[in-house]
Amino acid sequence: MEYRRAKTEDLTGLWQFYREVCAVQAQSVFSPGWHFGIYPAEEDLREHVEAGEMHMCTGAEGILAAAVLVGKDDPMYADAAWLSDYRGEDAAVIHLFAVHPSHRREGISDRMLSYLIAFARGAGKRALRLDVVVGNMPAERLYRKHGFLFVEERQVYYEDTGEILVRLFERELQK
């Protein structure tokens, strides 16, 4: 397996990856509620790739996992009661973290999250943040296992879901 930043030539594969992820999520009780074509949107994926924010795990079968790692605070969470005082470019935020449905329960999410943590730390980030849709217990267990701490619940707005209740988590990377 290879963990790396996505390149422009990966866009077609990423688009297919998220199409397949969203198709299965629509049938899952633990779904974040993504709506393919809206979130994730093709233009958003392109922008994340061009900005160097899209990361992926590949294997012989293609893309096994992908995530966006934004190298600064998300304005949607700007007023959250974060556990650390890190703001702006001292923090990074994970979005669109997914494992391909045919490769779940293989430990890929653990390894991908470890890669993202190491990448953020190597980029000098001091905190890593994310949100989890309320009720997505498998995702919460994964993040807690990797040292993320619960911060608060809050309503956020996404284009595809509208207002949704999420749980914010944070992990300090460097003291």
C-alpha cells in the first residue's frame, strides 16, 4: 500500500472512489449523509488536489482510502471550544475521510489516519480537528483510538445535508 498526496491524474479515480463510497453510505445507519455530486463535488475534489490537500491510500485494486487534510482551521468551527489554543494555520482539519466499501474491516482506516496524523505533524501542525455526524459510532471509535478527544456537539451546515448535528474532535500533535 502507498499513502500519498493525490495528483491531477488521480481525479478520475477519486471521483469513482467517492461515487462508490456514497452509494454504499446511502444504505448505512452510520452514514455521514454525503450526496455524491454535491458533497463531494467534482470541482471541490479538483480544488483539494490542486491545493495539495487530498490524500489517498492506493493498492493493487486502486484507491483504498482517501481524505482531505486542510492545513488551517475551518471557519465553520472558528468559535468552537477547542481544547487547545491553536488557531489558524497551527491547526489542520480532516474532511471526506473514507475507506472503499470493499476494503472495510482490513485496518485501512487505522493506517490512513496514522498517515494523516504523521503528515500533519510533519507539516508543523499543532492540532488536528474533525467532525463526526452524531450516531456514527464506528468513526468515533476510530478517532478516539487515535487520541482524539471530544470537544462539543454543534449544528453545522453542509450543502447536501443542510443543518446537521455533529460532534467535534481534536487531537494535539505537538506540545
